[in-house]
Amino acid sequence: MAASRDRHLDEDDVRVRPSRGKSRPRSKDRPAHDDAVPALVTAVDRGRFTVVMDDGETVLAIKARELGRKGVVVGDRVGLVGDVSSQTDALARIVRIEDRTTALRRTADDADDVAGREGQPSPAGLERVIVANADQLGIVVSLTNPEPRFGLVDRALVAAYDAGLDPLLILTKADLSDPRPVVDAYAALDVPAVTVARGAGKQPVRADLDAVIDHLDHRVTVLMGHSGVGKSTLVNALVPGADRATGRVNVVTGRGRHTSTSAVALPLPQGGWIIDTPGVRSFGLAHVSPDTVVAAFDDLALGLDACPRGCTHDEEECGLDAYVGDDEHLRARLESLRRLLHSRSAADSD
């Protein structure tokens, strides 16, 4: 007994009680999830994700805790584990987000009413991804009721160039107004445009709808535009059974009422996807650098070497003026480019 009392204590004799309120340190090792099922995110709603697996089945999923603060947006390619049976009460887990090929971004402003991370509001000034992995941006513009708002079109073009998306102008209500002024305004940018007139029941004329389909065939196209421009009507015509809500234009303000509250990806019958986004009132571009926009203009980007360091491309010292010289086509392109650059900080009411 005496020998036992006199024995020196070591670390094996000491029991340490964990501090209250502190969790055990997380292991840095993460499961590989080699068996994860590939899927596409088609909708996001308050932390719940609608995903379509490669076999065409749809399942609801949540984001695994191990992904931390990584955001998941419509268009993301993900890996699923858990219950992927697509039963009514099935709930899978997103354990992997594949690298994005493109990311359409915007900067939230003080009036931002579009959901941010996992469906939560975006704080002002925060840059966020709206849609991932698209390859085309369809900018839907009403030719009348409401009148075209060139400021938003310009900003949408900047966002498309920044994201590496091909822009496409879709001009609706061509049965009520001449599309040529809008087409001419963007002719120097070489942006393709398709017009859509309405026929019986205010539905798109079949020939015009077919022209739109030709541009969307086997592509992933984001549709954006002000409320009331006919975007949801167009989606319903392109995707039978989509049942996107349509709204009317306020006769006093000339603006449409929001009918879509979140982005949703819809499969096109002929192949490809369209991603319908909520009608926008503003589109912040504070995250876009001037050189990113200029880089989208291959014929003008060659003149960047003549610009001083930090050139904003709208000042007297800009080397692009000397580069374009008297070439009328390049001069028109440069003027259009500068209008787009100005739109990065212009008021959204333009």
C-alpha cells in the first residue's frame, strides 16, 4: 500500500474533463464519397435543393455539413449520397460540388430583393453567384409595355462578358412595336437578336418561337429581364407544363409585377436547359473590372497594350482611341464598349 501511495503520477493517471460548450476538434480527413451519384441542381429553396440525377429522376437534397460555407446554386453539378430513391419523403445529401465552368455573378445593392446563399437575402455590396455552368445569357426585352430599359440591357451584357457567356437578345411584343431601334442600338456589338410577336391568345407566334428554339438548342441558357417583359410567357411556350406564373404591367408605373421568386432550371424538349430567373429591378456590377469587359471584344482587346496602367478606357489617355483610328466600325464598337463600362456604376433606372 505504501509503495502504491508513493508512486509518481503520470499522464495516464489524469482524467481531463472536456470544457463545457466546446466541441471536439474536427478531423481534417473527409470521406471520398466515391459512390456519390452525379446530379444537377435545378432549384434552391431555403436550404433545400431540387436536383435531377443523370437517370432523369428528381430528388430533394440538403447540403452536407462538411461542405461548410460553400454555396450551392442552380446549375451546379453535385454529388449525392443518402436516400436517392426519389420517393416522396426521400432526402439526399450534397457532399460534393463539381468545379464550375462558368458563374454568372452580380453585386447586391441596398434594394436587393433576390435571395442569396441558399435562399437567404444578400447583404448590400456582396458579390454572389446567381447561376452556374450556363453558356448563354438570354436577355428578354419588351419592345413596349413596359418600354425597353437600355440600362439593364447594357448591364446584362457586361455580366455576360464577365462570366464568359454568349449574349442573346430576345425582343418580345414585336407585334406592338418596331424592333429596329433596339436592334440598331446593339448592332455594333454583334449581339444576335431574335424577335417574338404574339398571335392568338397573346401566345408567341410559332415561327418566332422556332427561331428562339434554334438559338437555345442543346445549350444551357439563363433568361433574365425586367418583370412584365413576357419572360414567363415565353418559358411556358418553350417548356410545355412549366406553368410559370405570368404577371401584368402596372399602367401607372409601366413596370411589371414580380411573379417568379427564385431561379429554376427547366429541360427543353429538343435538348438543353433554360434557367428562368426572377424579374430584376437592379443588377449590380461593382465586382467587374474594365479589362474583363474589354477582353470580350477581340478586335479591341488587341489595343490594350497602348493603354496606361490602370486605364478605365473612358479617359483621354486611353490608348484604344489611337488604336481604332478612323475605322468607323471599330469606332462604333468602342463607343458601345464605353457605354457598357459606364453602365457598371450607372443608376438602374437608366
